[in-house]
Amino acid sequence: MNESQSSGSISQWDEYVEQVRKQLPPAPQGLLDFYVRWVPWLAIVFGVISLFLLVVAGLIFTALSPLLLLGGAAGVSEGLGALLALILGIAGAALALVGGYLMLQRRLTGWWLIALALVVGFLTNLVHLAILGLIIDVLIAYIHVQVKPRYS
């Protein structure tokens, strides 16, 4: 894939998000200012904490994974589910950490990384049928879309 095709697809996503943003009712200015100032820091802090805890959990899971074989097919199935959850959690935490850092610099790449972390969180909540988590993700995404023009 050449560079013009990849930048063309990014601009298509930018256009799509801009259309969605224009169709949404505007959020209060104070809320948007709060989001731009503090959410990158929250993403960094919770990204670091999540990464640490998930790596520790992954090490413990790795050490105990042979015991899952004692559970037969059900144990292996649960183990694969736990491994997938760990992988998605680590990916989401890493996206939040890097995205938060780049959002502090007001870079659009950081905005997109946080958006991707929100998508990962939304899909995880959807798979687990976590209704409250879905609602929270949608509310955060609403504000996240509203602040996109502040990043370049």
C-alpha cells in the first residue's frame, strides 16, 4: 500500500468523524475543556496501572495455565478466554498510555489512539454484555468526538 492510499483512508475516517460530530448536539464548553485538560493524564495514569496489573496477571496466568488442562475441554476454553481478555486488556492499556501522551501534545494521532482504545473497550463490554460499561463508553466517545477539532 502506498502512502497516498493510507493517508486517503485516514482522511476518510476524519471526514466520517467530522460528519458525526456535526450531527451530535454540542456538549457544554466547560466539559470539553475539562476533557482536553485532564483526560490525557487519566489515560496515562490508568494505562500504566492497567499495563502493570495485566502483565502481572499474565505472568500468574502463564504459571498456572498447566492446571487448566485438569479441567478438560472446559478448562482449556476458559483459559483461552482469559488469554484473549489479557491480550485485549494489554492492547487497550497500551493504546490509552501512548494516546494520552500524544493528546497532551495536542496531536491528532493521540486522539485516534484513544478513540481506538475506546473501541476496544466498547467491544470488550459488548462481548461481556456489560451494559453499564457500554453506556459509559458511549458517553466518553460522545465527548471524545466533540473535542476532535482541538487536535491537529
